[in-house]
Amino acid sequence: MAAPARAHYLDIVQFTLVEQANPNVHQLVVTMPANLDANAPLVVPRHCVLMQRDSVTEGQSHVVTMMIDCDPELAAEAGTELTGQIETRWGRDGGMLQLQMLDGTSSSVMLSGNRTGISLDMPVWDELAAQPPQGFFEKAWRYLELGTVHVLIGWDHLAFVFCLAMLATGLPLIGLITSFTVGHSLSLALAHLGLVNIPIAPVEAVIALSVVFMAREVFFTPGSRLSLRRAQNPEAFPESQAQVHSHRWRMGVTAAFGLIHGLGFASVLGELGVSAADTVIALAFFNIGVEAGQVLFVGAILLALAILRRLGRVEYALMHATTCLVGGMGVFWTLQRVVG
């Protein structure tokens, strides 16, 4: 299975419905990652007509603007409600819906993903204005879920965390995971707040390169799981090399790579168009979701190793083969992202 060039990809979009002076006309603006199909089909209710559809590319995003005209008389003749749904092929992993009223007020709500894309209810503006905003716990859960899912489908991120789990055991492993967490949490916040702005293409290339580097470290660092299984050959790791590959040095490198991975995470929140009022909730619970995903993955690795330990030599062979595979994937991703 070919790995995507952008492994931090999620089908997440921002929908903006803008109220018009004519209550039967609706403007829909969809902002999506540039690797999604801006020309994907859109289905409107039978009493509505798609009057206009324009698409432009702005940086890493497509922006599609549509005008939808709904005819009350046609709805009455068809015996249907004036409301209905706009069926899209975007947002399989979730999205954000922002409503902009004529009086200048606005509100936003997180949307759950759907395997065929998100469907939007046609707005009844008077009713929307009277609805209470989405609550704290509902927003928090959505961002937590988004962070967890993002980690668990981010193959390059999982590959890096796998290497950390192979690189150390016990407290040293906790130290590496903590360093990585501090790094990506810091850069995620800085990038989301606009204090750091780096194009995503070189970021993704360095993320892939970090996997290659850490896979190499697993083989040549004293104290890694593979080196511990080869303890009968201590001359393979001379003392001078052990000093270079000190635990403190590895924590620093891991934190530095965490800074790069955090920039990849920030691109997801950027695609959502998080409002200023939700910034703290988004950063806090997206980060918690990322950590939850990491803990689940590391826990699964440790459980698998505990089971394989009963198999003796088979455990070492599988760890060796898997680390080689992960390193090879890192090389492939690096070349793919640099050349592509």
C-alpha cells in the first residue's frame, strides 16, 4: 500500500453559510485542503438550484464559493418542506460550520465526519439565531476526538513513536515520550497562534526524515531494545559511542523533532478555521487527544512485546524486521515529499 505524500492528511473542511438579504438565497463557502477535489459533486434539495460555483486556490487550501437559490413555491408544489439538506463529498473526518448573520453576528459548531461526506441542513435563519451556542463539553469532546483520530491515522507520526518505544525502556522511555510531547505541544500552539509560519511541504519532509533518523538510532544506541537483545556482543557498542548517544542528548533530539511534528498537527486546526473564542479549548483538547492516541499506541506496542517475549528469538527477529520496515518507509516518505 502506497503511503500518502502528506501523511498528516485528514479530510477536514470549514463550511461557512452566509445569510443574504433574500431569505431564499444562501451563500455557501467551503474551505478545504488543497489535496481534496474542489469539483466534487454537490447535491441540493429538489426545490433549490445551484446558481453559481467558483473555486480558487489560496496557499494550501481550495476555497469554493456557491450561491444556492431555493424556491418556496416549487417546494409547495412538490409537497416538501422548504428546508432540506445540502449533500457534500467533503468532511469525511469532520469539519466546522460557521453561520454568519446579516446583523454581523456569527456562530460556529463542530461537525462529525461521515464516510460519504458531510450533509448540511438548509438554514432557517430566524430559528438559528434563537439556538443556544454549542456547549463547552461538546466542543471539548470534538477536539479531543479529532486529536486522537489524527494521531492514529498519521502513519509517519506512529512510525516515529514506534521508534521511541524501541529506543528505550522504563523511565528513559517515559522521558523520551515526555520530551516529544513538550516539543509538539509548544510548536502546535505557536503555529496555531500565528507566531510561527512555515510552509507545510518542508515540514512534512523533515517529519519523514525524523523517522529515518530514529530508526537508525534504534540499531546503534546502547540500551535500545535491539541492543539489549544483543548484549552478548558488547564490543559492537564501544564506550565512546555510548557517550555520544547519551540519554540526555536523545531527549533533546526527540524534543526538537517534536517541534517539527507539532507544525504538522497545527495544519489540521488551521484547516478547521477555529474561532478566536475557541482557541484555548481547541489547543487544550486537541493536544489531549493527541496524547491519548500516543498512549494507546505505545500501550499496544508494549502489550505486543510482552506477548512476543514468550517466543524468545522470534521477538528479536520481529522487532528487527519491523524497525527495518519503519526505516524504509521513512526513506520512501522523505524521497516522495522532496521529489513530489
